[in-house]
Amino acid sequence: MPEATRTTLEQEEGRDALFQAPAWQWRRAGQVGWWFKPEWGPVLIGPDGLRLDEWRRSDSLTTIKTGPHRVVYRADLPEGVVFIKHFLVPDFRAILRQWFRRGKGRNEGRRASALEALGIPTITPIALGEQRKRRFLFENYLVTHAIDRAIPLDEFVERELPSVSLPQRATMARELAQALGILTARLHDAGLVHLDFHPGNILVRRGTGDRIELAMIDLDALRTARVPLNRGASRDNLALLNHYFWLRSAKTDRRRFLKAYLEARQTPESDDRAFAREIEGATRDWAERLWRRWGRRCRGSNKYFTVGSDKQASTHAIASRDLDPADLRALLADPEAPFRSPKSRLIKDSRTTTVIETEMTVLGRPTRVIYKRFNPKKRLEAILNLVRPSRAWRAWQAAQHLVSRALPTPQNLVYLSKSPGRGLFRRLRAAETTYHAVVKAEDTVTLGAYVCQVLPTLGAEEQVATRRRLLRELALLMRTLHERSLSHRDLKSENILVKVDGETGRFELSLIDLVGVRLSHPLPRDRRVQNLARVYLSLREMPGGTRSDILRFLLTYRPEARARGDEWKALWREVFAASKAKIEQNRRRNRPIS
């Protein structure tokens, strides 16, 4: 790192490098002491403190984020748009943290100054407020200018890029990869590492001539190592960022980013291919930890789900916050009510499950919902559910695992259990009857129905092309499912939904009936084979299907098998052996294969 840059960073790390006279003025308003730019003092601060109530009454204030540790506001003022971060101290741990690390608002301001010294665009502080009692720091505020015409990078990738023409999209993606690589290299050469390095904390805007410009935000997670990051630290920090793009961008774009990053580093890696493989491996390990954490969200109350119960009805539920609270209370009071509703339509009624399509209020709108009751299969099922998850809970948890891993499935809505009685069963929440509801996937049919009813109506040539495209999408879905550590032992055609894009004709597949989904990392080979065999058996009567279609399917599912000699043949033999074993098992049990 150049000596001038190192000196600047060390100066910015000093306690008094920012928020001091003459550039800043200080005054007390209420219980909060304020440092502010002179021209912004009257605009932001009134006799009692920050003018939040005034802005709220004039509809100038918008709450962007809210949580136990931080609230973020946007204020649209005549003098310009500003963002206010209100850092809270909900517990004694937060107070101690600020005693040792200083306030989050002060830290963000100092780190913004450090980034500015490096030439990295970032937030511009205009006011800092701190509430102190007996030298302890409590609530504090940081007010910053809005970065003009900038949006979060994830929003840019998911909304802006798809809206432009393909040639322009390719150009913008290339410029974005290069700009992001250079920005990251500057951070790492300066010994800076962002512990929450994801696209939501990077802003992007299109400058002169549609040139891509990036800026860093949320700087409380920025840490200073004071020396350029070594290979291991760089790899781990790049893996945080790569996790988002790993699921959403092509390898060529990620390779372009890495090339720009290595060229901009003052200590480049000698073997960029090996470094790329290390980043991919670290990304996969990080993704697995992150996915499992996201998968636990559906187990309790948080900003995505809420827990409810009705002691009188002996019911317990976990529901998405998108479900109307009145509907949740009605379900807790009487889980059987939807089955009697005139708005409901019976889909399936068997010994093990009863399924209806009904209507509930989701996000304030009437929405069609698939509501399933899992009937007790055995007399002792309530007791067995004490030592194993119920079928409804397995489906509920599996849907969350799929969503966490960006795999398509209908949205989880509510899991509900009803205890068989009072006393010990009620205290232990032994569920005899359980329920699971998901939002209905509109304009879809099952894969089995599409193969048997739609495919035969097509002309000969169109049928061949459609069958191959459909099998390719199915192979890609199964490959993604298995790469992300999930298996589905009942992966038959009736448990796969098909939606056809009216404009492009592209198939969109999603998974349902998730009781048989299991999470295991790494996924055992025998589970992969079992899943493949189950799909093969349910589609073996596909009109016009050939052995060549099976081979194409396997090579799409496992493309590396083509370059490894006879590996695809071994997989073929294992799948057929598992298929024969399943046929024999069902024959002994006198069950048909669906």
C-alpha cells in the first residue's frame, strides 16, 4: 500500500479525525448532543432534537428498515433527500459494545472518511447525534446525504438489467463486473474488509454515457486490517460477495470480475485458476451455512413468520406474516372450517391426506390456497410424533429449505397442529392431526398431466422438440436440487408442476408434496440414484420417449460424466437397477407405480 494512503487511513482511525470544529458545530437538543454541518443544523435539528415528527406529519418521512437494533428513515426535504440511521441499544450487551467500539454512527462516519480518502464513493455524513449518560453511550444517529440516482446492486441486477436489450445488457454486465472487481481490489489493498459484503450494501448508478458507478454503504461492518489482505482473507471475503452472484450470473461474468480484481490488486495471485477454485469452494461452504440459517426461519417468530396458539382448541401454528391475522385466528379456533367452506373445492380425499383448494387473505388480497390435512395413518401417530417430525412439519420445513436454496416451490403459508386431548399430550404438543397450507401456483399443471394430455396433441416435430426441452429443464432442476444438498424420495411426475411461459415457450418447473424431501450435505449417491429412478418410472410411458432422451437427460443432469469415460454408463446401470428394485417392491406390496 502506498505510504500516503496508509497514513491517511491511520489518521482517519483516530477518535477525533471527524466530527470536530471548525468543519462541524455542536449543540445539545433534548437528551442528545449533535455534531452537524453548519448549513444543515437548522434544517435537521429543532429545540427537542431531530425533526422526525415534523417530517412525519408532512408525509416527508419514510421508514426504510426497522429492527431491534436499528431503524432507517428516508426524509425528502426541500434541501435534498437525506437518510437517517437511528441506532438503538435494546440490551446491556449493546451498551457494552458501544463502550468498547464507540457508537455505530460515529464509526460509520469515520469509515466513510477513510473510503473517501481512497477514492471510493460512499455516504456523506452531515450530522451525528449521541445520547450519553454518565459517559455511557446509548441511542445514536447518523444523517447522510442520499447518493443521487443510485439503487442497491441486487435491485439493479434483478430489475434493471433484465429490462434492457440483450446487447446493452451484455455491455452493462461486463462493465459492472469490471467496476466491482476494481472497487473490491481497492478495499483489500487498503486492508479493509466488509464483514457483510453483499450487493445490498453496494449502490450502483449509471453515470455519463451509461458508465457504471458504484458506492459503498452500511459501513459499520467495515473493518481495518491495516495491511493488504492476504490470500486466505481475500478468498473468504470474495466468497461472501460471490454467494449472491453464484446463483444469478454466468461463470464468464464471475471470471471477468476476478480478472479485473486480480489486475487491480497490487499483490496479484500467481495462479488465478487455482484462486478461482478456492473462491468457489469457499462460496459453497459459506452458502451451506447461510442456507441452513435461512432454513430455520420457519421455526419461530421473526420478521418472516409468526407463532400462534389457541389453548381452548389445543392448536398451535406457525404462519407467514403475509397471511392475514384474522385468517390465522380462525384457523387456530377451528382448523376444519376451510373443509366446510363453500369457497373450497375438494382436490383429494384419501386415507392419509385430504386436500382442498380454498381462499385466504394474503398480503391483503383474496388468494387461492392449497390446504392439506394429514390424517393419522396409525393409532399411535400422536406418540410417534413426539420422537419424529410430523408429515406436515416435514413438508413445511422442506419448503423453507427449497426457498432458502432458490429452488422453485409454492410459498409456505401456515403449519398447524391439533393435539388429541389434554394432559400429557397437550403439554408435549403431540400432534394427532396436522395441517399445511401453501399459496396455489396459478396457471400450472402437473408434469404427468402435461405429458399425458398436452404432449400427444402436438405435431410430430413439435412433440420431439418440446419433449427434449422439457426433459432438459427437468434434468437441470434435479441437478440443482442435488447440488444444493436436497433429495426428494417421492419425485414423481405428479409432484412436479409445469408452467409454460406464453411469450418464450420456456418451461418453469416447481416441486410440491415435499414430505419426502431430505437435507444432507454432501448428498449420498444412493439418494441421487433413487430420485432419478423415481422420475424415470413415472415418465417411462412418455409418448415418443426413446433411450436417446434418457441419455440426453443424464448428460444434462451430470455433464462432467461425458468427459469421464464410462461414468455415464455406470449411472445409467444404477438407475435401471434401482427402477427394477422399485417395480419388484411395489409388486410384492400389490401397489401400482404412479
